[in-house]
Amino acid sequence: MNGRQGLAIPTVLADDEAPALDELAFLLGDYPEIEIVGRAQNGPEAVQRIEELEPDLVFLDVQMPGLDGLGVINKLKAGGGPLPAFVLCTAFEQYALEAFRVEALDYLLKPVEKDRLALTVERVRRTMLEPAQMEPAPPPPNPQAVRSRLLVKSAGRHLIVDSSDVIYATIEDGLITVVASNVTGQVNYKTIEELQSNLDPARFWRAHRSYLVNIDRIREVIPWFKSSYQLRMDDKKGTEIPVSRVQTRRLRELFKL
């Protein structure tokens, strides 16, 4: 979650009832600080949309087919990536305790009332947009934790790779793959965050939930749709990596876009 004064909050709506989804979108249209970037009508689709769009905020129906709202949150947590803030929506009051347990930002009863939604948006505004809630700078790295070399497993071999040769790393189904100049293979770190904490923070940047990139090995910055960008990396395939919406500002700072 990233508080950002003066900017709209990228938001995903998830509800299996189309009329409820349309009504919520209509009501949120009164708030310029909320930018609806995607919708989902079942649990698996919600997970997919959240992973693709990396919103800062999600209005999430508790009861949905395929995977309920709480299951959506648990699946995202298991993926190890940064989580958005959640506002849980349901017609049943008994889920209020579950909302507290998963640290939801707020809990709305359906049908959503305009006045009650105004209170929710005010809470969102205070939490995510006010200057006091701006994301703190990361702590300085522990020099002893920064590694200049990594062990990469490839084709049954255990290879030692200089970190400067790493072009990018990506995670899928809990497995982290490192792409270096002359080798592609897996490392034993459990999350991208854990790998990043062991590398030089001045060189390695979390451009997307699923990607850690070596800034020195970016070949090209490609403008994409809706003011977003992709990175073409300096590997043999010229891999294109998306920059998440929340990291676009960092990209502009890096390259003075």
C-alpha cells in the first residue's frame, strides 16, 4: 500500500453480482481520489486482476464463486508480493470479525449506502493520501547482508554467479528464476523480497510484484498503455518486463522521464 498525496488511488472492484458492481462503481465516481482500474466477478478473476494491475485498494465481496474474498486475500498473501488495502463488502454482518482478522481497512454492508461509503472513502483518504502516511524510506541495507555472488542451480549444476551479471529475477508458483548473462536457473530464496534484501539496493529494483531487475541491465524503456511502461532487458531474448503502476514514479526518477 502506497500513500500518495495528490494522486488518484488505483482501485479494483470485485463482486459476483453485476448490479452491485455497477452500483459501487457509480457511487465511487463521485470521488476523484478513487481511480477504478479493473473489475472482477469471481475469486480467481479477482486474484488475477490484482496481480496484473497491482492496485493500491480493492473493494472485495466476501462471498464469490470459485474463491471467496477471504480466500482471495490468503492466496495473495501466499504469493509473497505486496498487498493492497482491502475494503470488504458483504450482506452478512457475521463477517465483520473476519474483516478485523485480515486487517481490512473497512467493512461495508450491502447494499452499500452512499453516506456509509463516504466514511469509507474518508478513511481511505486519511490512510493512503495524507502526508503523514507517505511511504517511509527503506532502511539502509546491512552491508554484511549484501551478497556479491549468488548460487544458481541450472541443469543439475550449482553455479556461482556474480550479482552484477544478474539481469533480472522473477517468481512463479513460489519458484524464483534468475536470468544472468550466461546462465538461467533457480535460487533457494523463498520470496523476491528475501532475494532483494541480499542484493545491492542501488542496483536492484522491484519494478513489479513478480520481477526484480538490475537497473544497469535495462536496455530500453517502452511507453505502454494508460501512461504505464515496460522495460526491455539486456538478455538474449530482450525480455519485456512490466512496471507496476506504483513503481512508475520510481522509474521516472531513475531515468528523468
